[in-house]
Amino acid sequence: MELEQEKHVVADTVLIVDDDEINRGILDNIFGDDYKIEEAENGEEGLAKVLQLQDKLCAILLDVMMPKMNGFEVVRKLNEHNLLDRIPVFMITAEPDAAMKEAYHLGVMDVISKPVIPYIVLRRVNSVVELFRARRSLENRVEQQQNQLLLNAQKIIDLNQGMIETLSTAIEFRNGESGEHVRRIHDITKFIMKNTEFGKGLSDEDIDNIALASIMHDVGKIAIPDAILNKTARLEPEEYEIMKTHTIQGAALLERIPQLHENGAYQYAHDIARHHHERWDGRGYPDGLKGDEISPWAQVVSIADVYDALSCKRVYKDAFPREKVNEMIRTNQCGVFNPRLLECFFEVEEELSKMYRKEDKEYWTQ
Amino acid sequence: MDAVVKETLCSAGINVDSALERFMGNDNLLIKFLKKFAADENYEKLVKAVEQKDREAALAASHTLKGISGNLAMDRLFELCKTQVDLYRADKPDEADALISEITAEYGKITSVLASCGMI
């Protein structure tokens, strides 16, 4: 917090712009005890000093009649640079009545008559400087608090994601996986959505939510008995029917967590958990959805799930080599996929395959 | 400030107390600028401009002289210059020019007093 404050320049300098040396000397004498003083002998020089000093200035004392550029022209220029909101300008003039209307119209803070009376000019300038300082310090505090709030919000988001990952990984551990499966599903889903036509029309935020939702695709497996989940032999038909219910159970489980409903990922997670085993030809489960009845995100997660399962060793099978994996997917041996999705998938498969090569792992875990 | 000097300055129409107030009691600063006044050339510029009927130059010189005399509390000279500036601005140059004799008299009075105080 202290470091934050140090970034802001202290406004402690009064700039006196007047062509008359005596006027400058008098004002210098009045303000010199309380402020740092800078002087300019005409409007042009004054403007240059303002632009150079900017936030160091707490007030500008400006004469009206000056060579090169008069006081009004200086104020107009300051207005063009949007500086009048940040630095109060005081016009010091021998003819205040004539100058007042235009000066205030241009955004001058105050008009003070010349010859000056010290305690009056000091008081009027001091009050405004204090006001501007208070306002600036308040703005700084609000900004700091906003940053803190954003930081806290990000922490909560990170914590949410962490808990979701933990839950999903814990479930995965039950059937002997390392936890990397869900991480890879997340990465594959995100990569296909971000880098191919298949994610067209989705914002970055949508894609992040879909990727987060993909982590939860198998939460329903928590309801499947160990004997079935970890069976190495081929499942009997009735066992397979039970295994298939992990889709419905997953969606039902997510429904029962009210806090999750508020999350941007919920609708995706619910859909993906239930439909990541549907197939393009309608022969998937549990609902037998066909073609575009299956949402794009459920389609992407299903191909990611198949690709990862084939590429890795599972309790019931060994890892297949990459060529074999791709051939099996292309020839619909794991169910029929959307031809457009297959096209997109093979566009980026080369990149995805690096996830399974040791030397490229670092690239993916970034 | 030396009492005699102060009285002498006052006798020439310089309101020393008022001037000192403007300089926040800083004697040296006042004396410094009284010397500047003596060395300033705007009076000569004004006389010349009036002679040549150069109203623009006359206005500029009178305006500056007004500022200086105002700051130094030379009340009479300040009033004369102020009137003159107003007349030039009101487009009454002849009436404005006519003030030059009074301004000369006042200016002479002040400079001779400044000289007697060793400020010239």
C-alpha cells in the first residue's frame, strides 16, 4: 500500500506566470514559505513549464496581460490538455471585473485582483490547494481499494477452480488415474475452442467457462461402485448399463449444488456431464441425441475424452500409439463424430499430441 | 526600515505601510523593488509614446507603470496611470495624453525622494 502511494507525485509547487518582475517577487515572497516556486515571464514559457511539471504543480498563478501569449490563451491551451481539472488556475489581474466572466467560463478556479493583498491571496489559494489534495488522496484510496477488490475476486475465482479441480481429481483417483486426465481434457477442450472454427462465436470468457466445465465431465463416476469402475475385464451388459449412468448421475450431482448455479460454468458443466457420451449418429447415451442436438461443447469434450483415453494406459487397456489413436477416431471405432469437428480436431492434433511427449510437457503445463 | 527614510518616502506619496504589508514586512524586498522602479524605463517610454502619439505603445507603458506603482503603494501615481489606461481603452486618447504633465510631476517627486534616500 505504501509503495502504491509513492508512485503518486507530490503536488507541492506553485507556478507564477507574470511578465512583471515585481509581481513575481511579491507572489514568490508570499508563497515561498509554504510551497516550492517556479516562475515564467510570459504565457508561452508558462505553458511550457506547466506541461513539463504537470502533477508537481498544486496551483498556477496567472497574469492576464503578457507578451507572446496572454493569460486567456494559456488557459485555453490548458483546457485542451485537460489540465484544469487537475491543477487549479488563479488569474491575477488589475482588471478583475473585465476578466471575471470569461475567466470563469474557461474554467479558471478564482480571479484575484492586483495589487494583491497577501493574506487574501494566500488564503484563497491555500483553501483550493487543500481541496485538490484531499480529492486526489481520496481518488488514490478508492483506486487502491478497487485494485484490492479485484485481487480478492481473482482469489475467489482461483479458489473455485481449485476446488473443482480437486473434486474432479479425487474422483479420478478412484479408478487409478493420476489426475492428469482432467487437466488434459481442460487443455484439449480449450485449445480446440480457441484455435479452430469450432469455437467460432464464443468469447474468451465463454471458452474459459467451457474449459472449466470440462473438468467436471466425469463427476458422476463418484456414484459408480468400485467393482465396476475398476474392473479390468470386459463389463457385463448389466454392469455397462450401470457404468453409463455416470452421465445422468453427474448432471444430477451438479444440480444439487446450489452455489454452483450462479457460476458461469454451470450450464456448460451440466450439459457436458450429461452429454459427453452422445454421438453424432444418435447411438450414444444417455439420451441418444443426434447431430446438432448435441451442443458444440459436449461434442468437443467427447472427442477430447476419447483421444485422451486412447492415448493413455487405462485399467482395462494399454496406451495406443498416436497413429493407431488417430485411425481409430477417423474410422469411427469409438463412435461417430461430427465431420466438421473431426476436421477441426485433425487441424490441431499435431499440437495436442505434444501433451503426451515428455519433452513438450512443460509447454502445456504453463 | 529607518524611520527617517520611511518618513521621506511617505512625504513623496508612497504609502510605505501598505507597501510593506504587500511585501509581508520584508524591508529588503521593498527597497530592492524601489530601486528597480527608479531603474525602470517605462516612464521614459510613456513620455516618448505620448509625444509621438503612439497610443498603443503609450497604453502598454502606462499599464506597466500602473502595475509597478500599485505594488509599491505609490497611490497618486497609480491613480493617474489607472485613469490614463482607462481613457486610452475608452478611446479618448487626447484626454489620456493630457495626463502626462501630472504624471511627470508625480514621477519627478518620487524619483527625487528615492535619490535623496540613496536608492538611485
